[in-house]
Amino acid sequence: MKKTIATLVTLAVWGVLVPTSHASVFTIDHFTEPNVGQWAYVTGAGSASNTTTGLAGVVGGARTTRITVTSSAYGQVSSLVVVPAAPGTLSLSNDSGQDGVGTITWDANGAGLGGVDVTNGGSLPYLQARILASDLNVGFRVDITETVAAGGSTAYWSANLGPGISYVNQLLGSFTNAGAVDFTKVNSIKLTLSGPDAQDTTLDLLEVTNTPVPEPVTMALLGLGGLGLLLRRRRAR
């Protein structure tokens, strides 16, 4: 019985740490395409990029990844890799002594997104991202630029996230310069991941949604609370 309860507790905690999809979502990227994956890597210092087109489930149908290494103590490797196998992930990886910054740009391969409305008429106010793992602090920044016709201004949000699992639930209206940007006429979106030497980070989605996802600890407590009620009911029978 004790082993069964322990198993249920473990499943409850891990289950609630991976929330289900929202009913109302504007998908920027879930990193499940292309089937062969996508990667850019650098040995030592320097930069490399990779653009993949024909991505039906990605905003603008294309994604450009770039890894830039500003310093390399031992001439090792930094990479930015998309692995489409479920759940679909994007990983920034830096070997020892590597100071690599990863950027991902969605702009229809340079053609621009043409004024896409990421808010679905204002009903989707939250930018959401899910960090599955990070061994060190990670610098996380999102830039959203409107079309030239709308003014060409950029709004951005950045934060230094701690190691472990993190959820980004940020109101678009709280972005720096948000008042000058029309989020219903977006031309490009850029994500930047950075950190100290040898920093590794993996995330599995970037989207705009209608409701924030609870933080991992809150979700775990809710899951355990529900499990407690279930066990209490069973004992009462």
C-alpha cells in the first residue's frame, strides 16, 4: 500500500508539472518541426545560423536559429538545437568555458510576418514559455516588433531566470515600450537565451495565451491536495 501511495504521489507531482494545452492559444513555436530537427553549433568562438522553412505549425512558417560565442576558454562546443520528438524542445548547450548566446527569430525568413495579430483581437494577453530544465541562471528575452506601416517599434521583456523549471507568464502590456507597439500588427518575434559560461537550458514552447499557467510549486501542491482527497475518499469506503 505504501509503495502504491508513493507511486501515486510521484505521478501526481510530475503530472501537474506539465500542464495541458489551453483552449485559446496563439502558437509561436512548439518546436515539434521539422521531423529531422534543426541545429546550429560553433566550436570555439564565432557564430553560426540555420534557417528552416516550410514549418506549418510555426508562426510565419519559418524559424532562424543562431548561436554566437563571444568567448571560449578551451575551444569546446556551443549549440542551439531543436529536437522535434515529443514534447518538442529547443536546447541551448554550452560546454565548459563556452559563453554562447542563442537567438531564435520568427519573421517568415526575412519576409516579415505581415502584421499578424498575436492577441487574437485582444483576447490573448499573456506571453507564455516553459523552461523544462536549466542548470544555471538563464537570461530570457523576447522582442516583438510591429510592421513598418504600424510604426516599426519594438517592445521587449527580459528576466534572469533561476536554475531548474521555470514558467514565463508575462502580460504583453507589461513589456518595455508596450504602449508604442500594436500587438495586432506584428512583423517579427525574437527570443534570446543567454547565461554564464557552460550554461544549458531546454524549453518546449513559446506562445500567447488567454490565461497564465500556475508556477510549478503551486501546481504540485494542487496536485498533491487532489491526491489527498482521493485517498481520503478511498479510506472512507
